[in-house]
Amino acid sequence: MSIRKESLSMIIAVDVYYEEKKAKSVGVIFHNWEDSKPLEVITCDTENPHEYEPGFFYKRELPCIQELLKLTDINQIHTLVVDGYVYLNNERKPGLGHYVYTNFSGNIPVIGVAKNAFHDNEAVVQKIYRGHSSKPLYITSVGMELAVAAGHIQRMHGEYRFPHLLKLLDKETKEARP
């Protein structure tokens, strides 16, 4: 793994929402894990995204994320957060987060934040509980120790299960464009 410059100061959380023949990708950019407001929210539309293929979700999502990240100075990003998993099972079958990581030659750590449990991946997941929720978030990571990644998500602003900036991302992703 290559060493990243300490001056890198941005984190980006990304998500994609699909309509009939279009995908809307959104990125929420922020400096610190504890930030309550984003520095910027970026969006990108992709016409005719890849059809969903069971077991190959990344084929649909990754091209949309790649297009979105062209709108950033990727050299200023020190961590990427994806809605989903980095690894899908205990044998480390790659999930979306791992494909995003390898897309950037393993230079940008990726944290996966999933709302729902996935079968047979307990060894690669750390559950975190936020707010007063008895339902966990499922954290996976690559390029960063899992405990460190889970600590980052745990510290994110917001008193509820889902961190405030990730909730904002989800809302922006599903919001209709004018």
C-alpha cells in the first residue's frame, strides 16, 4: 500500500439511486468525521446504467461512482465511504467497496457502511451501535484497519443510528432533480 500525503483533507461518501433508464450518483464531501455539514454535495447522472446482475452489483454501481468522482480532485480524498459492503463473506469475496478500492489502485481506503446484515460475513464485519438504536450498522473496510474504520463511523455527527451526513447523502440521492 502506498503512503498518502498527510495534507489530504477530504472524505467523500457516495451512493447511487436508480430510475428506469438513469442513475443518479451523489457524493457528500467533508473534512472531519465529526462534521455536521458537508463542504460540498456533488451529483452526476448516468444514462442507461448497467442492468442489475445478481451477485455482480458492482458492475452496475462502480461506473456511476467513477463518473461522479471525476467531479472531484481525487488527490485530495483520503477516504471513501460506500453504502454497502467491502467484503461479502468470511472468505473476503469482494463487494462494491473492494472494487472501488482496487479502481484507485489501493491508494484510497474504503469504508463500507451497510444497514442490513449479510449472510456468512461475521469475520470481516464490525457492528456498531449509535444513538439509542438496538439495531447495528455493519462496517467493513479495506486499506484501513476495521476497528479504525468502525471508530470513524461511530464518531460521525448525529444522535441516531445512521450518521447525519450519511442520512443527508441518502436523502439527496433519492431526491428528484429539477
